[in-house]
Amino acid sequence: MDDPKHNNPPNDDDAAGGPVAAQLRAFIERVERMEEEKAARMADIREIYAEAKATGYDPKVMRKVVALRKMDSQDRSEQAHVLETYCAALGMQMSLL
């Protein structure tokens, strides 16, 4: 069953600016601030990739390296094995390193 606390709209007193409306507004404003910060960080990251590209690095490959570094070694190994298996099935020679 759903939690009725989360599905019912606030009563008329809350909708008119009571404590529930203030709490909701605070949550919304916090999310909005975080979204703004996230957008700023994403812009900074794009600038770093553009700078790396101007220096001769491949941003697409850099993004893949970042993604691989986020994975634990077992997941990385597993993904490499599956990739090698698929490539072998298609007659493609795979040499990552």
C-alpha cells in the first residue's frame, strides 16, 4: 500500500502558506540550488574536456577512462571479458592494451 502521508495533498490551510507549504518550498528551493550547482559543475567539466581536446587528447576516450575508473576492478574485468567475447563472436580482433 502507498503511504498516505506522501500521496495526499496538503489541506487548505497548508496550501495558503502554512508550515507544510513552507517546508515544501524549502525542499524545492534546495533542489533548485543543487540543480544550479550541478549545471555549473557540468559547464566546468565541459571546459576541462575542451581544454584537453585542444591539447590533443580525445575527450571521448577520456570520458570512457573516467567511467572505467569509477568501476571496481571486478566489474571492469567482467565488462572487458564480455566485450572480448562479443567481438570474437563477430570475428573482430580485440586488443585493449
